[in-house]
Amino acid sequence: MSRLTLGVLAVCALVGLGGAGATASTPPHPARMLVYAQEWSLWNSRSALPHGKVIVQLWNRGQDAHDLRIRRLDRHGRLVGRAQGVAVTVSGTRRQATWRLAAGRYELYCSMPGHYQHGMHAVLVVR
């Protein structure tokens, strides 16, 4: 082997690139967020999250059925894009979903008839 090849192999071994003993990097753990729903209020346990995978739990603490939707907000504060969501929950239950979110501002909301208009929405910042 040439000196150049040995040098490259030595550098690769030092920084963990290829070769025997190299380990695959593990992806970062997904962020987690709990969202509480109760008649005419919705609040999230975190106001900001890192972009990427997020595990969301919806906890229905109210008496009515609630669901959870999320949509991106444009620079004018309008909902844009496709909604992601957590299925309808009945009183006292929790449901979970996994979302993949890009950086930006989002609105969380309950899409049951009349619930958004009564205040069941909150903003989430994804960095």
C-alpha cells in the first residue's frame, strides 16, 4: 500500500468512516408532545419542536369527543398544505400519531364542528 492509501485509511478510522469497527450513526430520537383537549380549549405541552419526526399524543380531558389536526401556516397566517392528524378521542382517552414536520409555523386545532370557532386551536413553531 502507498503512504497516501495508509494515510486515508488512518483518517477514516479516526473519524469513523467505513472499515472494521465502524458503527452506523443512529438517527436522533423523535421529539414528543402532549396536547390536551377540553371543551373550548386546546393546549400543547411544548410551543416549539425541532424539525423531523414527532410523536404526538392527544389527551381528551373534556366530556365531548375531540380530534387533533395540524396544518402549516404561511407568512400571512393562513392554513396551507395538507392536514395531518390524530383520530377522534372520547372523554378520558388518549390517542397517538407520528408526524414528520419541516421547519415553520403550524396551527394545531380540533376539527369537530364548531370547536375551532370556540377557541380550540394553538400555534406550534418547528425549528
